[in-house]
Amino acid sequence: MQPVIIGTAGAGYAAHLHGRGYKNVSTVPFRLKTICDINTKLAEDAKNIFGYERIESDFDNMLRDPEINVIDIVTPPFLHIPMAIKALRAGKHVICEKPLTGYFGTPGEENIGLNTLRKIMYEQVINDMNELKQVLHETGKKFLYAENFIYSPPVQKAAEIIKAKRSKILFMKGEESLKGSSSPVAGQWNKTGGGTLIRTGTHPLSGMLWLKQQEAEARNEDIKILSVSADTGTTTKILSDYEHRHIAARPQDVEDYAAVSLTFSDGTKCLTIASDTVLGGTKNYIEIYSNDSALTCNITPTDILNTYFLDETGLDDVYISEMLPAKLGWNKVFVCDDIIRGYSWELKDFLETIALDKEPLSSFDIAYDTVKVIYAAYLSSWEGRVITLN
């Protein structure tokens, strides 16, 4: 088995999630060769932590390295598709963080009417994804979509049960909610392509779309997405500065709340909830209700370890929970976070996919459908109608 040689584009938060995931892979020989970022300090830090062989500040230079056979893209979303296309045409496989893409604005759009712009957004993301789809077809390279919810052990076990019982899923509900993003640009549409729905709602939505795929495969059915309806809004704008002090969300032109209802071609449903207004740490789950079972995937927080502290002495460098600033009182600790949230299994599957020439659990189809649903949801919310998908 030839080793997988990895070049990583981006050295920020997601690069560390992937770096910790790579550390847990033992089934496939691999090398972390190059990490590339225009911020060479970030790249140098990641190199020292995870053991990359070298740093690079020029993405094109990294692509010219004949040894590297996969590019791991963990840059901001507006760079995902351009970088993926370049990497594929350079003969590399691609790992791509979520979301696959979004609408980030075009010159002169200030002169476009709002209703026209809303339709342009949806059409543009579909066109961009179709371009990438064509390049994938032309190059024959693999596209591995880094959606960790799919690889979370509770979701994987739920899929095993659904397939074994050949259950018919009637309704699913999934959520990722937190107190807002730590990113200074999270409140700006032209930097993130949307608000909490595309930043965090992608996770449960992709997980539920994947579970529906598993059901269809087990039952030998062809199940497609039929329609989308949504409600989005900005709830924190009513708060005074003092009332806002515990919530990090600072939306400028994006939503801090979203609820998206999806109808499948077999008449069944799923509901995605995303919010930047939930205190107490990150809330991640998927609930599955079928004709013969009820399954609850509690991803975070879990009950593996509960802690109670009267003070925080000695805990400065101890990670307790994402988005939980205080450690006093009772807390549910994120134990084996990289495993429970799926990052370790995700990177293991990706490296095995490349080394053994197999198909990944999370691929381009899920990435495509997730973004299509999200932008249909935005259109539904803005226009106040159900959007039927082709």
C-alpha cells in the first residue's frame, strides 16, 4: 500500500480538527507533508503541533509537488470550489470542509433588486457546484466531504440499526445550536455565505440526508428531496448591549435562527434547527423516528463524564466543553471529542478511500444536496413559500 501524501490548505481552526483526526489514523500509511497558509505563523504553529514536514504560503506551489496526492481544503468557504477545481486539475484528490460553497456577492450587485438577487444567489451556487461536478467527472479524482456528523459514532450506529431492520424513517429532527461564532466575520454574508444555517445547520442537515440515503439503500428505494420550506430571522437585535453580553452572535446581514422543514419524495420529513442564541455549550443531536424504532443521537453534550467544580484552580488549560466559558458548577465534559464528533473516523475513512480506491461514506452528493437545500431554504424564507426542488 502506497502512503497517502497530504497537503493541507489553511491553518486555522478546522486544520487543527483535521490534524487531531489524522493523529488517530493507524490503518493507512500517510505523511503530512505540507501545510499552506498566507499567514505563515499559523502554518508554522500547525506544522509544529501535528508534524507537517514543511510550510508553504503559495497554494499553486503546493499543487506542483508531485508527491502530494490529496489536498485537504480547510480554508474559508468562498475558496472551497476554486481551490478544489485547481487541485483536481492538478491530479490531486480533494478533501473539503463544510459547507461546500455559498453565495458571497458579485460586483455591481448593489444595483440589483432584492428579489432578483435572491434568485441569483440560488442559481449561482447551483452553477458553481455543477462546474465542480463536471471537473470531477473529467478528472476521475475523489471528492471527500468533511462532514463530521456522518462519522459520529451515534449516527453510525443508528445507520447500522436502520439498515439491519430495514426501517422506514418517517421523521427526523436535527440541531446544532450555540451562543454564536468566535469568528469576527461570522455576521457578514459576503464572508460566510449566510448565517447560522450555513455555518452550523449544515451538520445535522447533512447527517439526516445521509441517514435517508442509508434507508433507501437498505430498502432498495429511490428517495429524493422533494421540497423545502423555512423560517429564518435575527432574534438578538432586540437586546441591549448589557442583555447581549453572554451571546457572541453579532449578525449584520445574516440570520441567527433558522428552522428548515424538508419533504422527501416518499412523503417523509426532516427538520433542521440552527441557532446562535443557545447558552450552555454546543448542542448537537439527531432524533430519528421510524415505523419500528426511535433513536436519539446525542453527539454533544454527552453524559460520559459530569464534573462539579467550586473553583477553576488548575483548569486553565483543561478543555471541558466547546462554547462554555465557565467551568464552575455542574458540566457535561466533551470526552474523546475528536471521536464522538466524528473527526477521527472521518479522516480514517478518507485516507482508506484514497489508499484502497474505494468510495467514502461522505462524498460530493451529500455536499451538493446540503448546499442546494440551504439556499432553497433561504429562498423559501425570503419569499414566504415552499420551494420545490428538481
